[in-house]
Amino acid sequence: MHKLTVVVTAFDSADDLKITLESLCEQSDESFYVRIVQSGDDAGVEATAKEYCDEYVGFTYHKKEAGSIPAARNFVLPLLETELVAFALAGDYLNPDYVEQVLKTEEETKADVLCPRLYVSGESEPYYLSTADLIATVPKIDRFDSALLHTLDIPGRVFKKKFFDLYTLRFPERGMLYDAEVLAFCVYRCDASLAGVAGAVYDDKNGVFSKGFFRHPAPSSESLADTVRFFDGLLETVKALIEDDTGAFDGDEYTYNTVLDVYFAALVNGFYRYFWFLTDEDLAVLREKFESITDQMAKERREKIAKTYADLHFPSMYVSRADAAALPMVSLLVDFDAVDALRSFVRSLYIGRLPFFELFLPERARAGLPEEWADCENIRVLPDKNFFAEARSKAVGVVLNVRDPDPLDPKILSELSTVRAPKTVYQYLFASKRKKTKAKTYLKKKGLGLR
């Protein structure tokens, strides 16, 4: 009997599933099982899963009703019989030595949780996640290691199955932080031992916020509350552990402040990434949490944070969505009206890293607005006649004409926001960045341009 099972969750893309299953078929060590869990009714996914299960020994297919990624994992967990379990999403690529290195490291270290390297690729240049690399070569990872705390929520961990059995541990069925919740439970509640896996690269070809984003629940008041609840609980757990180890807690401990940094970074990401998904009440909760966290930080940490986010005047710049709509940094003037293309483009804007934009559309393009954003405060629909002249006269931010209907890479506006250049140069920079991204995407689809 093998020691490792790889659980692959699949939703609506047979092509994505094939990428992952092919990578598993190419492993240098074949001593593992694969459990494919389809969540939904996509016929292509089912056919692809069954094709591989018929051809390869150790591949098993399961189907459940539509649901979230953690729900799909929880569905199959009671069926697993191996000592180790790894989790992958359809579309993830596991390097050919993944299984070999995982099993070798577990044999040498006897660790409860293994932390492979993480290779991330979205629409921009692929790269190894440097923070995760800091622990990927460590044979024994300290549970308070700063790099570990900063990477609690990354995918690719390999767990001893005993934690799921002994504690009836399951992934919380929500759209975010479910990986972090399970890891934190194992490490900080059960004192699990950890080891890095230098050679086992976990390759996420979907990117964090590309099409994979739409498989997750949209950010909401509930997801914000889940984030706050998780980190508040983590702070209390770390505080208790420090008190147990030292007999006292004064709030200046390095580990506690590292968790505060991670907490703050998670909320910053939520503020910028999910701004238009949240209500003014949610934004008020965020500001309150920011104040609470920074009040607990040492003076030098507060000064560093203020400097880091100086360009965006974070977090006091926008008190409400109306404020953001009234004082955008960028004004986008759309010069196309193809309905399907416009829908994809607008959706890409609202999951970007710079939410402080306004969007001008001609009346003829109104039908292409996604329903969820049709009444958003930062969208301006103007008459077709003299559209550009009127839009420029009303624009508050840096004006950018958009002629390319392809979805916008999430990084582009964020990168432009930090450029120090005359306003007349921004249109050129915007167009050139989009052209470069489009070329890379084309090469990747052809199987080229990837390290």
C-alpha cells in the first residue's frame, strides 16, 4: 500500500483537469494514489476523469453536488487510507519529482506537515514564491518561523492523515483561508512538526485571481468576518503559547508582532482587492481593525507601514465607496462595445489590485455591463455623441483610452499607480504593458515562454 494520496478537485474545465492529471502521470515515483473529486455536472470533466481512471492504476473518480473547494476535499477525506495526503486544484502542475521528493523528505524527517516550494504564474512572469522558499530547504521548520507565518494560506502542503482522523479535522467551507485554518490547527493546536521540500515544486498555473477566482465565492461581509475571526483566533493562540513557554506576555514579542504584520497584510489585500465587493459598513470594520492592529505595533512598525502605503494614502483616503468613485486615480475611457468582450473586461477591473478607478462607457455599450456592476458608483455612462470629449471633461483621474477588449491583467493599474512620470506618458505605458502581457499570454498558450 502506498503512503501518499493526491486529492484533485475539479469543477468546470476538462483542460485544466488534464494538466494536473498529466503531471501526475509523469511523476518519477509512481507509489501514490489519485482521488479526483468532481464538484458539479460538467460532462467534459467527468469524461476526462474517467478516461484517466480507466487507464491508470490507483486513479479513482468521485462525484458530488456542486460546492466549494473545501467541501469537495471534505467529501473525500473519510475515504482516504494513506498516511499522507496532498491537495491540488484542476489546473495545478506538480513537477515530475514532486512525489519522489515528498516521500523522501517524509522518510528522512518524519515530519507531520511538508512544505514544498511554490511556483506561481498568472498572466505575468512566472516566479518562485520567495517567502515560501525560505522554509522549503529547512529540514525542521520552527512553528514561529516568520516565513511560515507569512505563508500560512498558500496551497501545496502535504499533511499526515492522522490529524484529519484523530481530531475529525475538516477544511472550513468558505472561499478563503481554508488552507491556513487547517495548517494553523495542526501546527499551533496539535504541535505538528514541519519540514521543507526543496525539490518538490507545486506549480499553480491558474494564477490566484484569474479564472480560478470565479470558482470561489465572491468576497463579502461574511468572508471579511471569516478573515477577522481567523486572525483574531490565531493571535489568541500565539499569545497563549508564548505565555506557556515564557510565563508572561507583554505584547512586544517578535512572534506576536509577526502575526500582526501578516494580519495587517491580509486586510490590506482585502481592502484593495475586494473594495467594490464590500459595503461601507464593511469598510468601517476594516478601518477599526487597522487601528486596533497598528495600536498594538511598535512605533517603528507603524512608521514602516505608513511609508509602504504612502502612495495610496492608506487607509484614510477612502471612507466610503462614494469617496472612491469621486476621487479615482485612473479614468478609463472604453473605446469598444462588443457585449461579451466588455463583460469580461469590466469583471477583470473589479478583481484588480487598484480599485480606485472610474469607468466611462458610451450609451451603446450599456448592454455589455455585467449585471453585478451595472449600478456601481464608479461607472459613468455618457451619450454616444461627443462621448470622448465629454468623458475627458468629466474625468478626475489620469485618463487612459482602452481599445483592447481583452480582460485587464490585475497588476497593470497597480503598477501604473507607482510610476512617477508626466500624465502624457501614462497612455503609452498602459498600452505597452498590455501589449507585453498579451504576448506572454499567447506564448504560454502555445507552450512557450515558461521556465
